[in-house]
Amino acid sequence: MRRTNICPKCQHNEVLFLREVNDETEDTSERWRIARTKTKEKGTFRDKTVVTITGLVQAYVCRRCGYTELYTKAPERIEPDGKSIELIKGPEPEGPYQ
């Protein structure tokens, strides 16, 4: 739906784009994000932990049937940590790139 603006399930041509998907919390300002990265920085007075949140989730919703596609903005910025985020690689593509 992101490229065609047509629902792949029912072929309807009205699609809602949700720029930010809210997390299911009481505070509706929270946004649904894929990853949080914690890093420690050394300061002059004390050490601090900085949490970087990446992978904002966006959605496309068909107005007729409700089919929803989720996409993650800037997935290349998400760093696998081997615990909660694991990188899985499939086989290398075969043949010429087109």
C-alpha cells in the first residue's frame, strides 16, 4: 500500500497513512518504536546513561477492510544487540541485480 495506495486485499483506493503509531499506554504521546540503545557517557561530574530510541513505526490502513501494513522508518539505524534484536541473514541473492 505504501507505493501503490491500493489495498492488496480488497483493491480499495483509500488508504490512511499514520505518520506515528502510538504505543498502547495511558500517555498517548508515547510513540511505538522498534529499538532502544543504551550507551554510557563519561561526564566531568558523573557518568550518565543515554538511551537512543530508533525505528519509528508508521502504518498504512485500508479504509474499507482495515488491512494494515506496518513499516519502520530508518531501519538501517537499528543496531542488533544479540538479545532483544537479532540480525538474521538469508541466502545471498542469485543472478544479476535488477
